Amino acid sequence: MPDESMNKDGPGGGGEKATRGWLVVDASVAGEPASSVAAVLLDVGGTAVEERSDGGLVTWIRLGGAPLATAEAVREALEARFGPSLRLSWHIAPDEDWLRGWRRGLGPRRVGDRIVVSPSWAASGSRAGDLVIRLDPEMAFGTGEHGSTRTAIRLLEQAGGGRRALDVGAGSGILSIVAAKLGARVLALEADADAVRTTERNVVRNGVQSRVRVVHLSVEPTVLRLLRGSLFDRILVNVERGFIQPLLPEFAPLLSSGGELIVAGILAEEADELMRGCHAAGLGMARQTLDEGWWAGAFTLAAAPV
């Protein structure tokens, strides 16, 4: 059951009135990838997801009605997905705390050697030769604050963007933007309508709209088969392993000679199983990296065993 502290910061029992402001939800689920929990938080109205150092996730939900009813709806959605391992607490914050809360502690951060991810309100502090990505917390997962995103960016930076890239599950669009700034033309696929709008805004904000095409599409094996005949130098997938694993056999036919499939969003303990799936699909690992328990790997056709 959820942490009892859920009700301690909220209003009392029945008869509560609609409240303006924000419901600030703090959730954690033992043994579950943060990306899975974040996806549910976004589905129930979260406007961004911040991962704390202890692994908990915080999101802000705009209140349009009774806070207790909103909190109960969030609890029910999370509990239905994750069961008794869920721990949840919440409190109410006024409108003026929203922007201040998100900006606090969010400044430019260097990811890799020359990729700098910076919110729009801050000076980037970049050096000559850096590529600056302007990204604010919005309704999509992936701002460079999370280990899974950082591992993907580092592997992509090492490889370069190539000429054509495919971003599967684009989220905030951060990997599409990095690939475009590294020189690629990018096809970005995303199933969530809110995330599509966020990606489109971020693409324009970073001036790469002529290089990134965003498509609202749920990615399944049959969808990837329709792309056969189009070869990509980079395929980028920063999503939970349960989503990636069934798609692995469909990625190899889409890779150009010497191209790379970069997979991220994988817990360190899941890496071996993911690698076995890649090898079975005719892909061999070229490089790997780890960040705060999150693993990512780059796979190529050229490195696959004979």
C-alpha cells in the first residue's frame, strides 16, 4: 500500500472544495525502472518528472478540482500498475511555486565531452566547439538529468550523428536534437500526443526543424517492417527494456553498413538479457556505458558474430 504520509499533507475528509495550484506528487516503486513510473505519472497529468538522488520521482499536476480526489486518482493509477511496492506522498503548492520549483537546481549540465544541455532561462556556459541543447522541463521524460538519457547522449556523441537517424520513442526530443546537431537528418517516432508536441517545440527552440521530422506513431514490429528499404546510420531507443526487446529483430534490417543501434533505459541487471536479444538479432556490441545503475549499449551489424 502507499506510504501513509500521502494524507498527512493534504486537506481533511469529505466536503473539500476545488483548489487552485498544483498537486506535487512524490512516488517510488522498488525494482521498477524510473521510466516506467514516470510514464504513468505523465499519463495522469504530470507536467514533468524529476528524479531525486534517492530514486524517487516528483511531478507537478495542475489542480482543476478537489485535491484529495486528484490524489486518489493518481494513487489508483499507480497502484493498478505497480501494486503494493508503491510508496506515494503529496502536498499542495501555489502557482508561484511551480516555476521556482522547477528552476531550482536546474542549470546547464555537460553530458559527454561537448554536449551541454541548458534550460532556456540560464546562460549555457559553453565553450568553443560545444553543442548546446536548450531544453526545459515539460510534459515528456528526458532532460539530460536522468542517467538513461546521459548514457544515450554519450554513446551518440562518440559515434556521431551519421547521415540519417531514427529516434524510436522520442520523448522530449533530446536525442533527435543531439543527432541533428551532430549532422543527421532524423525521423522521430513518438506514441504520446503530449510528448509529440513537446518534441516539436524543442526542435524549433533548437533551430533543427529542417532536420527533424516528428511523427505521432505507436511503434510496433509491423511499423518498423514498413520502414524496410530506408537505412539509418543511427537508431536511438531510450525506453524500458520490455518495450525494446520485442523490436530487436526489426532493427537490424534498418541499419546501414557500419551503422549503430543505441539502446538505453536499461537497468544494469537487465543488460545481459538485452545483449542476448541483440546477438540473436544479428547485432554485436561495439561499446557500452553505465551511469547511476543505468546501462546503455551501441550495437552494429559489422560487430555481429559470424
